[in-house]
Amino acid sequence: MIFTVCWLSLVIEKLLPFTFPASVIGMILLFLCLFTGVLKIEHIQEKADFLLGNMAFFFVPAGVSIMNYFDVLKHSIVQLVFVCIISTIITFAVTASCQ
């Protein structure tokens, strides 16, 4: 099911007359399918648990890219750290309020 949603989001991305990331389209499609009841959580639970359990592995390429461009990023390190701290606090606050 997850692969189908990803594939559909790629197709939709190609059909749109403007640029919009397929990953965001996929998340919206998955949300709509779960919200409307077209998909049940049981349909995707096993694969979603696997992906969440291995999420750190998916961030390795991004971390390597950051290391490759450290000379470019070092000029704005204070701003980057500030944005990371503020976005983490906001994420914690929103997550806590939803519980």
C-alpha cells in the first residue's frame, strides 16, 4: 500500500503544471486515505513500524551531505543552530499539546 501511494504521488507530481514534491503529495494522499477510511491503519502498520524503526538509517546521506558542505554552512552556523533549537521546541510543544 505504501509503495502504491508513493507511486501515485510521483505520477501526480509529473501531471501537475507546477513543481510540488512527490513526498509531500504522498503524505497528503496517505492522510486522506486514512482519514476517509479507504485505508485502515492495519494495512500499513507493519511497514510503517519498520520504516520508523529504521528512520535513523535514512538520515545518514543527509548527514554526510552536511559534512561535505560544512565550509559553506560554517558562515551561518549561529542561525542554523538557532533555527534547530526553535523548531525542536515548537515540535515538542505541538506534540505535547496533541497528547
